[in-house]
Amino acid sequence: MSVADPDRGGCFKDDQIMTAEFTAPLMRFVPVTNLDRTLKFYCDALGFEETRASDDYSMGAAAEVNRGPVRIQFILEKGVEVREEILFFQASDVSALRNTFAERGLNPSHLEKVNWIKMEMFEVRDPDGHVLWFGQSFDQPGILIEQPMLQQMLPHLPVDDVAGAITHYQEKLGFQINYAQDDLGVMFRDRATLLLIQRSKEHSGIGSCSVYIADADKLHADLTEKGANILGPPISRPWGLRDFTVADPEGNRITFAQPFE
């Protein structure tokens, strides 16, 4: 539930317990054109609270909001086009935070792995068009767990046409690009990652791999709709897997397998 702040009709204090919190300090000055609209967005949608605006830096802040270690002061600029700002928030559970924002109708972008900074991130725009990035480290610092020695396998699938293969894996199999250059493409979907590599003397023939999945029939229907080259329907195997196989345009095969025992 959200209740209006009696001191300012445009700001709302959110008493819903959110499933993720901000984990790193941030202090920013943000230009805005409509203060009430901005406060409603940051407080009601993003879970901030309005506090008394200090003038520590002589910036003439019209309002201030806080959430955990994050502090934002808004500078009112009426009748002008404000410059676009980029704000970066680190969160304890970026996936849960994105789900919360989606439920609130904020239209967050897809969750993406940004390899060069080793973070999973998504984007939201505020009413003035400022870019708000929300991210979480791949390593999830602060969560103490015993790390297994083997982390994840990265199958290498050789192709003659790397660019064409990247497009195929995006459009037909639902993968996204983690990194790409002329002779290779690192592709991921959810927690599965594979490498499309230029076919050569060292990387010849065709490749194959298996991926454990949550729901074979649901994924089969999804890939059928996308027009993937599916080699048969899902089959329940006596060793406890329900699986099906797809082939890419160059003959590489991926078997998607759902454990059921």
C-alpha cells in the first residue's frame, strides 16, 4: 500500500516491503522539470522516501529522496530541456528487483549480462528520460557459499558464417549476445552460455552439447514458434530426462533435457 505524504501531494511513501535492497552508496544531483511527478515516480514506483533537502553543496536542491545508502537531490529546471543523466544502482537481488518494477508497470528492459563489468543489469527510464541502471555482480559479493571447483561448461560450436550463426541463435533459439567479433560469438540464454567459433583446421566438423532445462514441452513450443530446426518432439527417457534436439544451419546440435526423476 502507498500513502500520500501530507506535506507534498506529489510524493508518496511506499510501505511495501521490497524483495531487494540497494547495496552501494550513491549521491547524485538530478535535474527535473516537474517535481511532483518526479517524487511520485521515485517514491511510489522505486521505493524511495522523501527527506528534508539539505543544501550541503549549495546546489539549490528542491527535494531529496533516500533509499538505504542511496541519496538523490532533485534540481528543478522549469521551461528548459534537461540534460540526460545516467544513474547506476547496485542491488542485492537484481532479478527480484526487476520483477517488482515490472509489476509496477515501469517497463524495465531485459536482464542482461554485461561481461566487461561482470554484472547482470537492466534499465528503467524516469519521467524526464534519465537512464536508471540496476545491477548485481556475477559473483554476488557478501553471499558466503562454498564454491565448487567446476563452475560451468562452455561448448564450442564451429561455423563457417559466424555473423549468420549469431543471428540464427538470436532469432530461432532465443539467445542473446554476451560478446561478438568477426570470428566468434559468445551467446547466452538464462544461465546457459555457448561459443560460436569460426570453423578452421583446428575447429572442424560439427559440434553438439546438451543443456539442462526447466520445461521441455514449454521450450519446444517456444522454439517451434520461432521456426527453429527441431529434429523431433520431446521424449521421456528411461534414465530420467525428457529431451528434444535442434540443429543449427551448419549441423551443430543442441539437446535440451528436462530432469524428471
